[in-house]
Amino acid sequence: MRGPTPRLGPVVPAHVATTRHLCAAYPMVSEAGLGHAGVVVGRDVLGGSFAYDPFALYGDGVITNPNMIVLGQIGRGKSAFVKSYLWRQAVFGRSAWVIDPKGEYGPLAAAWGSTPLTLRPGGPIRLNPLDTGPASGDDDGAALRRTSLCVSLAVSCLGRDLLPRERAAVDAALAAVGPPGGGEQRGSVPHPTPRATRQSTCRPAPTLPQVVDALLDPTAEAAATLRTTRTALVEDGRDVALELRRLVHGDLRGMFDGPTTPGIDLAGPLVVLDLSAVYHSPALGILMACAAAWLQSAVTAARRNRILLVVDEAWAILGDLGVARWLQSSWKLSRAFGVANMAVLHRLSDLASVGAAGSEQVGLAQGLLSDSETRVIYAQPHGEVARSADLLGLTSTEAALVTQLHRGTALWKVGRRSFLVQHHLSSHERWLVDTDGAMSPTGPLPGDVG
Ligand SMILES: Nc1ncnc2c1ncn2[C@@H]1O[C@H](COP(=O)(O)OP(=O)(O)OP(=O)(O)O)[C@@H](O)[C@H]1O
Ligand SMILES: [Mg+2]
């Protein structure tokens, strides 16, 4: 049956073109997409599906590092994106290792058939953050990583930079307690493949209690190395020792103060470190840095390329200048180990409370951003966008746009390219990512985590 004849005159036929042609027709508006490599994230709002694979894009030269920062206001879908992204990576046989400060990755871990490693003071699992991975022959590199972590923890605990003599005391203590580096028994970092026999002859990795003891009771040799007396060296290292002691004897003991618990299974595709027991601790950033240090050593020991290492709620580390420095320097190493880092935070000003132009905080934010060529930006408030548009490299149109994004939609900046992407969740994935349970009438009570 025919309807009434329209009075609007001849209808102009719709313009149909491929996204490749649209790019030529509307060069400043339309993007060709990143290709089809990797998992589908969702819908490119300008048309087509949006897939992303940091390793493929790195190989193609689109990005020069595989790291990602995910930013956005509370409840906008940051963690939901990360969880479904990790879930979809299963298709490619990729592994993911997650630091989970809110204890919300349990369903995802269960779906992968793994159990989160739950860390709590006095709990059954200990991780040694001074493990440095396999004996690689790179003793200097391993020793530097240990020193860098101990110094960062001390700076963070003391709330100030170390004096040169304190720094020297830390160096001397580490030299006294450990192998030069990289030579520890592999038992210290669980390994999914059979161990090489030569490693059983190596000394074990030092632990934080040993470092504290060496600071409080240095050897005469350590003092001689620094051309000082034992008494003076005790004084130099005393404040650092007393602060680090908190991880060893204080309220945080029993998590990072001994050799790594044997038998931890890292062979599975997903390893989750659940830190929800200490989520409200003022020391959360320090504890997350210890967990991240251990994970990094375990990643290198596992010798598996193309691993995704996620730090959710990364503001806790990045808001603390001491450990934020450490995280930034450790990200630089990741490429060499085939690791793509993903950090989730609320806003750029989480980065050690981004300070005045030229401040160390701004330098840190810039450094971390230049080491994270993929930025996934969910909705941000006006004030925050005004503060961070330059750092994020947003055009004025993009800056206006990110204040209006709905839950699940994000502006993706991948290298020099921009995409507006609506993250799509399948019905099978919703239960993996739901963090709104407590908002429903029948939802869990506070404390029913995971
Ligand atoms: N793309 C989406 N489609 C539908 N629902 C979504 C989507 N993304 C997130 N949600 C829902 O929104 C809720 C909040 O998401 P999520 O936990 O990822 O927020 P968040 O940004 O990580 O918040 P926070 O900053 O508090 O950690 C979840 O219950 C999730 O199911
Ligand atoms: Mg979240």
C-alpha cells in the first residue's frame, strides 16, 4: 500500500560511504578507526566498531608505548571497561595481573577459574617486594630496582625526601643483606615452569625485616665503606628504619615482611591481588606499591610476554609523591618485559595533587602521561578539565565533550588520534562488572566484598 505523497519535494538519497571514504570527505571529523586487531571494546560513536590492542598498535608504530591511563569520575564505568577488556583478552590467550584495592575482581577471577590472593595484616599470604625476578645476569638492574623501592617506601613513610646520608645508609643496608641482585632463589618468586637447577645454589632474596635490621645494626664493613663509624651510620639510618619497621612490626605486618609464601599459583590467566582489607588504611599507597613491585618481579620471572598489569584505584599510589616516583620509573621498564600497564584513577589531579607549573608533581604527571600513550577519558567535571586539558592534550572541543559524557562512553586518545567510544557490555559480562549491588534493595551489605 502506498502512503500519501510527501510534500517536501524530492528526497535526496542518503550518502553511503565506507569509513575510509568518510575520512577523505570529512578529514577533521571522521577517523578510520584503529583497525580490527585486538578485542572489540564497543561502538565508535562516529560509526563502526572499535577494537584495541596495545601490542598490535605498538608493532604498527601507532603508539610508542603500550601503557594506558583510564580516568573518570566515580561510577562512570572505568573498572567495568577494564574487567570486560581483560575478560575478552582470554580469546587471545593473554594473561592479566591485577591490583584490586576494593576487592571487586572476584567474579572475574572466578570466571577465569582463579582465586584472588587476599592480602591482609597477619593473613596467610606474604609477598616479598624485594624479590627481583629471575637471575638474569643484570645484577646492577636488580639492585637498583630494590634500592629504588626501599627509598620510595622510606620517602613515602617519612613524608619527605631522604637526606644524602640516609640514602647512603639504605644503600649500605641493602648491600649488606642481599645478593647484588637477580641472584635469589627462584622459590622467592613463584614460577610456572620447572626451575633451573643452578638457581638452587643462589642466595635468597633479602626481606624488609633484614633491611630494617641492617639499618638499625649496620656492620663495621658497611660503615668503613662510607668512611664513617658504626655509631654515625646507626644514626643516619635510624629514622628510615623506624618508618620501614611499621611494615615489619607495626599494624601492617604480615603482608610484605618475609619470603614470598611458597606455592602461589601464577600459571593461570588471571592473578588478582585483593587488598580490600587495607583499603581504608592511610598506608594503602605504600602497600599497593609493595604489591606492584612484587607483581612486576613475578611477571619477569614468569617470562610470558604480552601481559596486562592493572592497577585499579591507582590514585592511592599516585597521590603519594614517594611511591608515585617509583611507579613512574617502573613503568619505563615494562616495555622491555612485554608488559602493558593500565592505571585507573579519578582525575589527573590525583597524580600527587598536581601542583604549580614547573613543580615536581606536574613533571611526574607529564612523565606518566608521556609513558601512557593511550588515555581513556570518562566524564570529568568542568574544573578538572580546565586544569588538565593541556596535560591530556585535549582540543577545546574534546575538553567540552568530556564534561558531558554518559556512563560507559569515553574519549580515547591513542597516540595522536581521538575516538569517542561507547563501551558495550554483553549480558554475559554484566555480572562480572557490577559494582552497583549495594545500591539495589537486595544488594550486599557494606563489607560483603567480592
Ligand atoms: N558500558 C556500560 N554499560 C552498562 N553499565 C555499565 C557500563 N559501564 C559501567 N556500568 C555499570 O556502572 C556501574 C559502575 O561502574 P564501575 O564500577 O566500572 O565504575 P567506576 O568508574 O570504576 O567507579 P569508581 O570510580 O567508583 O571505581 C557498574 O555496576 C557497571 O555495571
Ligand atoms: Mg572502579
